[in-house]
Amino acid sequence: MAESAQQARRRGGIYLDFQATTPLEPRALAAMMPYLTEKFGNPHSATHRFGWEGKAGVDVARKHIAALLNAAPEEITFLSGATEANNLALKGVLEAAPETRRRLLIAETEHACVRETAAYLATRGYEVTLLPVDGDGLLRLDALEAALDERVALVSVMLVNNEIGVIQPLAEVARLAHAAGALVHSDIAQAAGKIEVDVQALGLDLASISSHKLYGPKGIGAIYVRKGVRLAPQIHGGGQEAGLRSGTLAPFLCVGFGEAAKIARERLTDDQAHVAALWRQAVKALEQSGIEWRLNGSATQRYFGNLNVSFPGIDGARLLADLRGFAVSSGAACASSVGKTSYVLEALGVESRVAQATLRIGFGRTTTADDVTEMTAAILKAVKAQREASWRQ
Ligand SMILES: Cc1ncc(COP(=O)(O)O)c(C=O)c1O
């Protein structure tokens, strides 16, 4: 990586927020550089070498991203990120669907960009249903089955949850949805490059992917659209990307994204083993500490680069303040000052007084065992200090 864990630490703490974003792979950066200087051509200029050079870079990148997902390159469309991909998937499918299919089903634990797009569609006359999850954060397949009928156009369920890391039973979701004649979309932003994602084996019709979650540059993502699936473009213009997403592509971003996807595919097994070892180390330290804590989300059906834990009886804001040297997140969980807790934790049935003291800890390629030792020691110290203080009051 461009920066060692030690260097990052000197600059401002230990980075443990890999669900928010990841640092750029140096090899991806190196691949990008020529496209910012001499290879500056417009990839859509078909009449000269400058354009062909840009297009060649984009074509290679598209192949790498397709390979990561077991898709065909023509099924990959570049756009600005997973937010745009999710907007395009939901709006695009519903707008292109027959008049008789105006229903959209999403899991209640979807990312805000899926939930908000669904809420927007509801204002446009589409019928949106939020599907519940169980206490482990896994989609209730019985609820999906009950909600499906011949009016459903699309079912959208994410693969790995950004807050709690659980892996949804997508192949089962697809089987049920297809039996009802609906299409299936998945937000795979937190899964691609982290766990194996095979769009064909999962039976996906559409999938959204983000470059900066897999050690690529920010500002670019892609949508997988299975051959034969029709959706209405949301950005009109010069007809780039086979008319699905107009606008001049940025070859340097495509190339960086593609290189990062290629590296992620090569490293998938090693990366997974690395984060799983760190996860086990952190959980063991918490278990042996004697403090009260709770794991949010399934302990087994999960991506182990995510550890979401709550501390009952602890003030979440004070806990975060005590952990200033660590870049962790409250998992969008805690706005304790305004009494707002995470809708994801709420969906799991976590009480708000517990949810407000929640940490989302993300492990990644640059995380070391020492980082985990320091972090767990700091958590235990902060929790014990709070308990001690409240006992003496
Ligand atoms: C599950 C999920 N979907 C979508 C997004 C949005 O991705 P992007 O930053 O590429 O728009 C994120 C990132 O926060 C995410 O975690």
C-alpha cells in the first residue's frame, strides 16, 4: 500500500473504517498516471490514436471488472459510483417495466441510496415494500415469499451489509423472485472484491459496484446489467456506454478501478483470511475482557472485515470521544445527542439505548494485529472507566 500502517498512525490514528472507504492501491495509481498525462484522448473519439488509446484502457478495465463478477464485459457499464448505480437500477427497471408491474421490494436494511430512491419512487406512484430481517440481520425469506406477486417488477437486496457485514441469502432471493417473474438487483458495493461474487451463480439481473470500496479511486463505479435486461437510462446525452449512461468516460478512473478489481481478484483468498484472523483476534479480546458487549449481525453468515459491536449501559458519544486515536465509525448508528439510532440496528431489534453505544470497526489490507491489540485495549479501558465512574456516582 502507498502508506504503511505506521505512517497512517503518525498522521492521525489507526484507520479502522474500511466500510467507509479504502486507500488506493499503489499499483492502481501507477496504472492511472499515464491516462492523466500523455494518454489524454477522449475514449469516444473513434477517428484517431489518442481516442483509441483511451478506449483501449477502458476496455481492459471493463474486462477486469467483468472477470471479478463472472460477467461479460458488455454487461458492465461505468458510472460515478454505487449511489448512481442503485438509482439507475431501481428507477431504470421500474420505468421500463410493463404497466402491470409497478411494485418494488427492498430489504429494510438497504443502504440509504437504495432506501431513498425507493422512497422517491413511492412518490411517483410505485408501490414499495420494505422486507424485514431477523435478529441476525438476515432477510426473512418467508416475508419475501409472502410479498411476491405478479405485480412485482424488481427485488433489491444487498449482498454484504455496510453496517453489520452480514451476507444475505441472495441465490435464494433470486430463485423466489424469478419464480414470480420479477428481476433481481443487488447492491454489491461492500461485497465485490471482498467475498466471491458470481453474478451468474447468484442469479442476479443487475448489480451495483463501487471502486473506492475495493482499493480503487473514488468517483467511479459500475452497474452490471445481464444481457437482455431492459432499463430506462437516467442520464441522456451523447449515448455513451451503449446509450445506458451518457457522458465522457474518465479513462484514468476506469483504469484505476479495473486494476484494483484485478488485484482484488488475485488477493481475494489472502485478504479474506487476513481480515478473518483480525476479527477472531478482536472477538477473543472482547470475550476474555469480562465487559458486557454484543455482536450485531450473524456471527457466521458474514464478511469478517466488519465487526459491529454494542456496549450496553455505555454512553456512545463518550466512548467515541475516548477512542479519538482510532478511525472507527458509529456505523451511522449513533447520533445519541439527538436520540437517533441506526435503522439497521433497529431492524434487528436492538434497543435504542444499546444501539447508541455501537462501534463499526472495519479491517482491511493495511490493518495489523498490533492495530487490533491497541484498539481492543483502548475500548476495554474506555468501557471500564465509564463503568467505574457510574458506580461511584
Ligand atoms: C452498500 C453501499 N451501497 C452504496 C454505497 C455508495 O457508494 P458510492 O460511494 O460509490 O456512491 C455505499 C458506500 O457508502 C455502500 O456501502
